[in-house]
Amino acid sequence: MTNLPATMNFIDHGKGGGPEVMALAQTSIPAFAADEVLIRVMVTGVNRPDVAQREGSYPPPPGASPILGLECAGEVVAIGPAVTRYRVGDRVCALTNGGAYAEYCAAPEAQTLPWPKGYDALHAAALPETYFTVWANLFGHGRLAAGETVLIHGGTSGIGVTAIQLAKAFGARVITTAGSASKCAACLELGADAAIDYRTQDFAEEVKRLTDGKGVDVILDMVGADYFARNLKSLARDGRLVIIAFLGGFKTEADLRPIMVKRLTVTGSTMRPRTTAEKGDIAAALAAKVWPLLEAGKAGPRIFQTFPLTEAVAAHRLMESSAHIGKIMLKVAN
């Protein structure tokens, strides 16, 4: 490690609270383990877990950086002795364990990928959090297969945009929900076969109509409690409900009989507590099966708005408004 500064700028969220608690501050550049790379961050993504961590409801796992930020793209400036795939100067994007709202961030080699061919820092940084999450949940836990029908809630979120594109790329029929006519139109433009405005339509009734009463094979849900009963109603026999967030709460009462009668699977996961090896397996699958799609233009991130790192407060306020379609990004450096 040569010619690196001793300190760096980062976004400090203090003891937590609303977006206004965040402020630019200085700290030492991070140490890195033998299997990690040190990245000079160019761009980082803003994600719902960042908001939850800032509020105090999603603490980092033991040993992870307390700084916000779960994905970034940038240049490798130092490598640990066990790193074999990268050299100083390589450009990578990474699913980090934290720490990406900063000028430098350490990440396990296994959780990094090269920028897809033709990508810049902005678009590469928009990949890790949503693509790791969608691959692990929709195609892993959800076992979505070609010819099946999937219901994707929140179709214009970063997760939703990614899920729509990948589900279509791998041969599924896609139904999605969104919160306005314009957002539904955006989902259709992304490739969804049908879009339901959840503010004016009952998605369970619409799913029944769109599937001639059969239901969908897989549901990717980030709402949780508020949708649980209607999700069970919307699934076909042997259907799979995959829960990845609880924007609508995590406690509910529901009739569980459909689970038995229709042989349903209810599952879910979070990404951050997974081991480096588990995340590395996801990265390897993405490199083999998804990166070629990105490079061929068959899928890719949609950037809604980019802010400088110093305007993280405004970026979080936009995230909380849910007015965005696609990704919100923070530019850290050139």
C-alpha cells in the first residue's frame, strides 16, 4: 500500500435518526484483511438497508464497518496477501459488508466482480446490492424457472427493476405491482407482461384474473405483513413466497390453510448476515450467468438520480419518498 492518505472523508450518521443526522466527516482509511481488496470508491448506491441502519433498526453484523453503504464501484488501490484475482489498478464493483459511503472501502475479494464490459463506475456501482439479492432470492430460494409466472412487488424499486429484467431474460412471465399509473407504465417498459396499480386495484384479484384463476408460481415480496394473506391467496399450487423486506410490517395474523392445501413454500432471507463464502457463490453465479446478459444489453440498472456524497441527506429523503424509479446513487470521486 503506497501513496495512500492516512484519512478519508465519509458520511457519519452519528447515533442515528432521520436523514438530517448524516454529515461529512473524516476518519482513518479502513484496514483490510488478507482476503480483502481496498477500493478507492468512485460511486456508491443508496439502498433501503442504508435507511434502516441510519434509523437504528438494521445494525451492521459483528466485524463489519459501522459506516453506511453496501455497494460500490471503484479502483483497487491495495490487496491483501491472499487475494489472487486482482491487481492494484483493476476496476471492480463490490457487495460490501458496510463502509461504502466513503472515499475508501474494504471488501472481500469473493464479493467483488469486474465492471461488465462497456460499463462505467456509475452503472457498475448500481449492480451489486440488487443483483446479489435478486439472484439469491428469486432464482435461489424462489427457484423461478422458464415458463413460470412471477409476481414482483415494488416493480420500480431497484430490486424490482432488476427482478423484472432477469425474470424476463430467463423466460418467465412477469406480473408486477407499482404505486401509480406512470410507475406501472415504467414496469411495462422494462419488460413486465402486466402491471397492477396497488393504490387503485386489489392485486390478488388482478392476479386471479390475469392467470385465469391459477395464481402465480413465485412471489418476490418486500412488503411483508400487509400483503401476507393476499400473497398466499395469489399463489398457485406448489407456489413459493419469498420475503426480502418488511416495509408493511413483520407481524400479522393469517389463515394458514392455503399453505397446506396448495403445498406452498414460504421463505425469505437477508443478504448481509451471509458468510463471505455464501456471497462468493452468488458472485460466481452472477459472473457466469448474468454478467454476459449485462454486457449484451439484455439487462442493466436504471439510474434515477445521482447526488454527490456531500448530499447524502437529499438522497435518503428521496429514497424515503419512494418517488424514484430505479437506483439512487452517490458520486464519491472520478
